[in-house]
Amino acid sequence: MTILAGRYELTRKLGGGGFAITYVARDILQPNNPSCVVKQLRPNQAYPEVVDCFEKEAATLSKLGMHPQIPQLLNHFREGPSLYIVQEFIDGQNLSQEISPGRRLSEGYVIKFLKEVLEVLSFIHRYGVIHRDIKPQNLVRNADGRIFLIDFGAVKEIGSLLVDTQGQVASSVIIGTPGYMSSEQSLGRPCLASDIYALGMTAIQALTGILPSKLEENPETGEIIWRNQARVSRRFGEIINTMVRRHHSLRYSSARDALKALSSDLNDHQVSIPSLPLSGKGKYLSRRKTLEVLGLAGGGFLLAVGGQTIIRANSERNKKVAQTASKPKESTAKIPPKAFPQLTPTANNKGFNLETFDFEVVTVNSRGEVTNRRPARTRCFAEKLGNGLILEMVEIPGGEFRMGSPQTEEGRRNDEAPLHHVKVAPFFMGKFQVTQEQYKKIIGENPSDFKGVRRPVDRVNWHKAVEFCEKLTQMTGKTYRLPSEVEWEYACRAGTTTPFHFGETIHAKLANYDSTKTYASGPRSKHVQGTTPVGSFLPNAFGLYDMHGNVWEWCQDTWHANYEKAPTDSRPWISKPDSFRVVRGGSWNVAPEKCRSAARDLRKPDIFGYTCGFRVVCDRDYVLN
């Protein structure tokens, strides 16, 4: 008989392995000796830094335990080399009995299930907590029929923490279960939308009766193929698809957003069920095959911890294979700026009817005098939005550049350092900032202060910009999103290393900014004091207009104070999903130094600023010859 802390008598083992073991115990100091759950965490090193992390996680669990469908934290302590968490025992069955292979559940059941779990997720997401291992086994239905969310990933992660020689704490594993785990989580970069993905995959399992690892994937886009295995209404299918989009920026950004979509668009009891479509065979990769490519389907990479799978993050082979498999094939191709690739027709190539267009590029000196004019040509496609309205998307070739600014650049700030080398995959970017008529066509409203159909939309927060991308993606079948910060600066510079893509300065004939202020030896002029129609000034060498000034442009990335440990590729850099987001390019009311190619700023994602707009990026989903 084992008694911990003089009060918890262990009665049986629930599961464990690797870094944690879970027991059922009796609290012998309480009347009637109530049952509880004891999690034993066994870190490799019991350094003060690890214990500090343990204390912080315990404090978070204490807050989360206030929710009626999350187990309460009863105690936490250290005994010997181990750390212990004591939580409320939930008497019930996990949902692996209800959501099981070979059993298809109704749309009404799944809608009700999603609403209940999303309510709990909304609560934990408000605290910035990511569960990281949502699956049927970690959802328990008690005797009253309520669903409890158990087994938070951060708790078991304590057991895997290591401390380096500089005293920095890091995890040696990636928490999650293959099949339910999103691509960004498998690379060690989970975000709130990772939980949305896992819950969406659980819903798909309930609807199809197929384990996530056995579902098919589109080999070109990486999106899950499941609609041919279930009978669901069109709108509900769209909601599930949004939950499980491969790129996190295209999913619902929070549980609250997903819950709002379910609550406003669907009725639990009145759903229209279409005929089950025929299954197309031979077109797609199975999820099992993809997991084998990732090294996550077996063979040395996995550890079982209390029914949870943990991937060894310190395996170089695993890391390299995962990074390769998570990107389209063309993302590592080096394409010279003037070499246009030939397209191999694929299912996702139908809408890219590329046409060339000609324009003029100018370069100015520090006084704003034009020192060079040259003709340029690039390619673009026109996305038809309806009623003759189009969105022009310019082809941006892949390449390499140095991101940030040198110490000698006027107006430079420390958040633009250090200069670092970045490789960028090819993509398409909006020729112009999204206009008010385009925004109204997709979203159905125009929130702008400075009205004009050809002016950029303003008063758009980050969430609304993401919503625009999501709806455009659903409408066209292409992948639209906000640019990463790397993509934005690369596209703005267009091969230049000067403060502006025009050269050493800007003036009122080149961009819309507070031109009563000067940069370098540039001229001063009257301030417009508002936005101007997109395309009012000359473009850069990539054929992009208004990259300096007019409205700030939202990026995917969360704010970081500098570029220490920044990615060296074009993926967005996201740490705390609910924190400030990056804006780029400056606006009509700021000084010229804030409009520089390297200049950065931050905004709260939920704030509707009258200087904030955006432009979109479209992924290249075709194969390059």
C-alpha cells in the first residue's frame, strides 16, 4: 500500500509511461475517503526552473478547475524526485465508447457534442491555455450526461522538461496524438486553433466511424477528405472543414468563433441530409500513409503516456521529415525573379489563368529625385468575385533576402534587429490593398471611415481580415490568407536593400503618408489626411502598389520584440495566439520612417483601427516544372 503526502492512498493505476503515471487514490484525511486522481510527474531534472514551471501550471489548473466541466485541482506537491498533481475524480466513461471505429453518429448528436465541448474550450482559451490533446479518450461523460475535458497536455509536459546550461527550460517532447494533431503542433508550434483542429477531427471520426489516421488526404493541399464518408448538411460540412483546415490561419481562430458558427447557422434538430456521394478511389493519400511519411505511425518515435502519444522532439530525423511533409513540394524551390515556371495541370491549377502586365519602376535618391526609370513585367491572375468585380493577385517568385534593417538606417528601431537571412517560398499577393467594394462583396459590410469603393477598407481588425480570407477560400477553392511577416517584407522590398523600395526616401508623389515630415533629405509637402484610392502611386519591382503608407496591413504573426530566434523560412512566427499581431507598411497619418520596408508595429487583434487594412496572399497549390 502506497500513501503519498500522508493522505493519498493509491488504489489502482489508470495508465502511464514515459514521463507520467496516473493513479486513482483515496483521500484518507477526508470524511468517507473520497476518490481522486493522482498524476505522478517524473522530470529528468528536478531543477528549480522545472519546479517553477510546475507551480505555474498548477496555478493555471486551479483557475481552470473553476469550470464545472473541468476536474478541480485538489492539491499539488513534491515528494522525492517526483512532482504530483491531485485532481477531482470524474466517475464516468470516456467517449472512446461512443465515438468508436465502425460506428457512425448522427449530425444532430455531433452538433450537440461540439457545442458542449466548445463551451469548455472557450473557457480555457480565454486564459490562453491550449489543451493539446483533445480526442475521445480525454473527454469523459459522467453519470449526469455532462462531458468533462481531462488530461491537459501541459501537465505531462512538466515531466519532459530539460534545463540547458544557460538555465533555459525547454521540453524534450511534442505533446499530442497523431491523427488528431495539427501540422503546426507536430512541429512544436501549437496555437489555440490546434485545439479546434483536434476537436474537428474527433467530430469527423464520430460522423464517419473512421479513425483520423485512416482518413484520406488530398496530396496537393494536405486537406482532409471525409465528406464522401458521411451524410451531413452542406453548411455543417463547411463548418467542420473550417475546423480542420491544414493551415491554422484558415481555421476558426478561437473556440468562441467556432461555437458562434454552429449556434447561428445550425439547428440541432432540423438538418437537411444530402445523399452520400460516391467515394473517389485512387486520388488521395491515406492519413495513415501521411503519418508514416512523418514518422508518426510507429517505429521508434512514439512514447505512450497515460493513453496519450508523445513525439520525441529532439529527433533530428523526425524534425526534418515532418518539416518536409508539412509543406507543398514547391516551397523549397529556388525560382529566379525573371524565370517563370511552367505549370503542370492539377486539380488546384484550374483557376490560375496567369496573364502578364507591364509597369514602370522608379528609383530615387536621398533628395527624392528620380535617378532611374525602367520598364518591368510580371504575371498575375484575376480572381472573379462576381458582378464584374475582381481581385488581382501578383505572382511573387521565391528567393532569399536579409530581413530587418542595418544599424546605420535612419529611423531604425531595435525591433528590426538582428538582420538575418531568410528563404521564401513562392506565392501570390494582392496587387492592391483590399478595397471597400471587395470587402463589402465578401463580408457584406463596409466599416471604413474614409468612404470610396476604390479606397482601401479601413477599421478592420485582425479577426475580420482572417474572416475575409476564410470566406474567399471557401468561395474560390484556393487557399487565401494573410501574409506572414517574412512574406510581407520580402514582397515589399522586391529585391531592394534601401529603406524604401523606391530608394533612399519617399515623398508625396510616391506614397500616402504624413508628408509634412521628411526622411533623409526628402521634400516636405501638404498632408492628404486620409486614405487614397489604391494604385494611386507607382508600384515596386514585383508589381505591388501602396506597400508604403495608405493603411497599415495585418500579418499573421504575433508580435515579437526583435528577431532573436526568428524563423529562417517564410512561415508565420506565432507564440501566444491571443497576443498582439504585427502590422506593416505604415499608413496615411504616420511619419515616413514608419513606412520603411523594415518598419514594424503591433496592434491588438480585436481593435478596429481607422488606419488598419490588409492585403491577401494566395498559396501556390500547383506543381512547378
